[in-house]
Amino acid sequence: MANLSKVRVFLSSGQTFDIEAESVKTRRNAENELVEMSWTDPTSGRPLYLKLAAVDAVVEL
């Protein structure tokens, strides 16, 4: 099995959830705002919909 990446996503509502996938990537703009988040071959925690404006932080575990 490949080495999996695991991240915890913190939402502005105070909720958190984890995504475990083969790879997780984020991209930020010049103001350090999250503008893109993607994952490859998720094994758990894949959200059906994620509003990026509601994300406060993404932390690698």
C-alpha cells in the first residue's frame, strides 16, 4: 500500500474533519487565502462538497 497523506480540515463553524488520500494538495493566492484544494484516491473523509471560504485551516497530520 502506498504512503497515504492525512489532513485535518478546520471550518469557520468550529467543526473539523479528516481526509486520508494518496495525496492532498492545496493552493493559496498572494493574500494567503485558500483558493484550491484537491486530493487523489481518497480512502476516507472525502467531502461531497466543500466551500473553500468556510475553511479556516488545513493541517497535515
